[in-house]
Amino acid sequence: MMTPSPVLLEVNGLKAFVESTEILHGIDLGVSRQEVVAFIGPSGCGKSTFLRCLNRLHEETPGGRAEGRVTLEGQDLYASGTDPVQIRRRIGMVFQKPNPFPSMSIFENVASGLRLNRIAKGVELEARVEAALREAALWNEVKDKLDASGMSLSGGQQQRLCIARALAVKPPVLLMDEPTSALDPVSTAKIEELVIQLKKETTILMVTHNMQQAARISDRTAFFLYGDLVEYGPTTKVFTTPSDRRTEEYITGRFG
């Protein structure tokens, strides 16, 4: 029997607000290393807000704030004096719509975080950029045009470029907010294959509205409804023998 991976990310009593409106109602959740966790639920139920709380992006929303405890490898990410920029280096994020930096080349898009954090320069910088592009399964497609604009790539390639940009600084956790919703089926399949490969090194938390996608690529699934975490467990169990009637109704398409 395999021993479970140690908990990498732990969330206790997480509440999120916009002004006086409570968006998340005390979420408790633990994520192990080298897992893919899918977050499912109707639009507006708090999934994306939850992701944004993990790397403290939610507080960038006007009126946004969070309460509770989030720890990464034992570090309290909301402790006084904690630098959100450093948190975002350890918890990368890929958004629904590909967002390459429009004024930068393919190379500089990936190198930007390495330069900003003074992680590498010269030959080492070039090696890290190549490694990240290889991890994102993009190197063979762009290696001869690294000076071209990131915006010159197709939508699927742009999304993989954004994944490479996030991976370049080697974050232990990567958040993905509906990363394939704007992509065609071929590009979606490439991203899914990539996610399965990436979990060998990186823990991935992904919001998706695609039930089949969640079932295909995730180890565990969390079902959110109206700001509550209704159910969380192994994906196979959540999809075949859910513990909560509301989970079953959502998965079978009776609502949402």
C-alpha cells in the first residue's frame, strides 16, 4: 500500500469577502504533494475566489479581504509581514484567458519572473527559460523564434507560454483557473496531457466547468456550492459514489 503524500497546502476556516459580502464560508481543505485537484461547481460559487485567496490575489480586488489560515509547507501565508509577491513566486497562477506580456518576446515572457526575482542571468537564465518551455511542451514549436512576440502564437501556444512563465521560477504549487475554457479541443488535450506530466514535480489546483476534464486528469475533486465546500475527496469516489446528494445532482446535470 502506498503511503499518502504529506500535506503541502493546508486551508483552515478560510472566509473571503468583497466589502461586507461573504463569498467563502469557512473552507477547510488539505492538498498533498504531486496531486492534481479539480474544483467544480456552478458559476459564481466561489471556486476562482478560493484560488485567488491561496496566493493572496483576492486582496487585489477592490474591497477584497480574507480571514482564516492558509499554510504552504508550514508557512502561514497570511501572517503579518508576509510578502504577497514572494507568495506568488511559490504559488504560480495561470488564468482563463492567455495573457502573455504583449510588449515582450517569447523568451522574455518566460525570463521575466527570473529577472524580477534575480534568480538567474546569462547562460543560466537561457537554460532556465529552455527548461520551462520544455516543461510546458512548447520548446520544439518556438525554439527558432524566441525573439518573436508572445502575441504571435496561437491561443493554445499562448496558454502554454503562460504556463512556462509560471513554471520558470519553480513554484511548488500552480493554480489554473479554467485554463482550457477559451481553447479548441486539440489545444485543450495538449494542456490536459501537460497537467498530468507536470504533477510529477508540481502540485496543481485547477478550476474547471468540464466534468469530463475533472474526471480525466484530477486525483481529487472539490465541489463548491454557494461559497461552501460541499464535498472533497478522491475523484473516482466523488464522481461515482458522492457522499452528498447535491454533488450527485450537479455531476449528473440536474442543476448548474
